[in-house]
Amino acid sequence: MLAIKHILFPIDFSERCCGAAPFVEAMASRFGARITLMGVLQPFWYGAADPSAMVAIDIDELQSQLQARLDASLVREFAHLPTERITEVGDPAEVITGYAHREGVDLIMMPTHGYGPFRNLLLGSVTAKVLHDAQCPVWTGAHMEEPPAREHLACRNLLCAVDGTPKAAPLMEWSAQFARDTGAALRLVHVTGGRTEAWPERQINGEFDEMVRKEARETVERVERTVAVEAPLCIASGDVAGGIREEARRHAADLIVIGRGLLHETLGRLRTHAYGIIRQAPCPVISI
């Protein structure tokens, strides 16, 4: 079984954030994990045009109020699970990733967009920073206005998006183990580039596309054999994020697993599109 024993759930009390709570509860229940609910207070100043008139807000009082609100939140939902509620002061992304590193968090779970006190939980700010800096996997809800759809709670179908690099091997292994632990059906998807526009002849383009798809399948299947993972493989072409979105819809995926890489590495094509995949995914995504 995967070692998911400590889940960090940053909460801003928005509808979308609270809507992710059932997914946190389901994940913690499946793996016997403890939950840390975190509220983050970002320091700020209040004042007028005259800098000398600016006064500091009482951070201690605000943190006390935040802690009280956090202590009263999601009590019934997490009543059967070991749950700690903590508040921190600082930049939300830095606080979240710093705590995760320090406390050995195994999974961070957060929506991609919130409407609460730090409404910057929009991909490109807090979530993007967490995805960039976190050393553990990060679960993100579908990037939609509504809270995450509960139809994906059961996690019956798992889609793992892979590139053709060796980094796909541990991603396949992680996904295969997650599928075994949750009873989900695993499917792999690889997206090749679009058609070469310099060749106008449709027949030549078709032959080229077929050659690219065949080579991609052989490459991914070689990696699959090295880790003894057996799962159906879909080869799509065109835009990476769009191709994965359509395959997820076609196979009714409840969860997509992707590798996000690190910016100081030479990134594979899939990893350079991680944010786009998360934004367009019709279901939650776990970024490894």
C-alpha cells in the first residue's frame, strides 16, 4: 500500500475548499491517514495615504479568531479521523510547503481556486507555487467554478498521463499501486504532437501521424515493461492538455495522475504542460 499517512488540507472556508472535504475524508479513510487542517493568515497593514498614519493590525487577535473558526470547521466530516487544526502566519504557499517539508506530509490536497480570505488560490499563484515547491504529491480539484463533483469520490477509473521518458516509470508504478489500493481500473495515456503543417498532402500527413503514434506506443510500452505494469494504453495526438482532457472524459476518469517535474530539470513535454492539464482536467488531478 502507498505510504499516505499524513494529509495536509489548507482551508480558506470558501465553498470550493469545503467542497473538497469529502475527497480528503475519502483519501484519509482509504489509507488510514491523519489529517492536518491548516488556516493561513497573511500579514497586512492598514492605513491612509500618509505612511505615518499606518497602523499594524493585531495579528495575534486575528490568528486567535482564525483558530477558533478552524476548530469549529468540518468537525462532523472528520470526526472518525485523527485530525489536527493549526493556524500559521505568512505567505500561504510558503507556509503550506514549509510545513509539508518539515512535518513529512505525504499528500497535500487543495482546490485550484478559492473565494475566501486568500482568493489567490487560483492556478498561477498559491496553487502554482505549491505545485512547484512541494516535494510530496499534490491533489488538486477540478478547475471549475463549482465544488469538486462527488461522482468522482469512488475513484473507479484512474488515468495516468505519461511521456516517453524514463521518468514515466516511477509514475506508472505509483499509479499502479494507487489503483491496487483503491480498486480502480488503471489506464495510461500518451499525447503526441500535432500534425506537421509543412506537409499539405492529407495522405502523407496521415501516414506520418500513424508512424508517430506507433513509435510513441512502442516507447511507452517499453517503459511499461521495465516496471511490470500492465494497463491499457491510449495514444492521442495534438494539444497535450486537451488530449488528456478528452481521454479523461471518454473513459470517465475519476482521477488523473501526472508528473510535474522540477523547473531546474530538463522537462519532458508532459511536465511543461502540467498547469494546463490541471486547469482543463474534468476531474481531480494528483501531481507527483
